[in-house]
Amino acid sequence: MKNRESEKTLVTLANATKLVRTVVQGVIGNDVADSIAGAALTSDVIDQLAQANFQAAVQPYL
């Protein structure tokens, strides 16, 4: 049962990350710089930023 819950959590995190990436890419378009602190703003970078923020938000509850 615990593995099923872990799998569900990972799928939820992946879906939330993809949603954030899609929204960010749709909103910024050509109006925002294509880099943050010198790093290219790729899909991977957006995903990492979203996941880091998710982790920081839930850390107090773990």
C-alpha cells in the first residue's frame, strides 16, 4: 500500500511540474529574458525551480 501512495505522489508531482512549466512558458513568451542569473531558461530549469519550490513548501510537514 505504501508503494502505491509513493507512486501516486510522484505522478502528482510530475503533473504539477508539467503544469507549472506549461503556464510559465505560455506567460513569459518573448516578454521575459530567456535566462535567469546567466542560466538558460530551458524546460529542465523551469522543472527544477518548480520542484524545489514544491519541496520547500512540504518540507515542514515531513
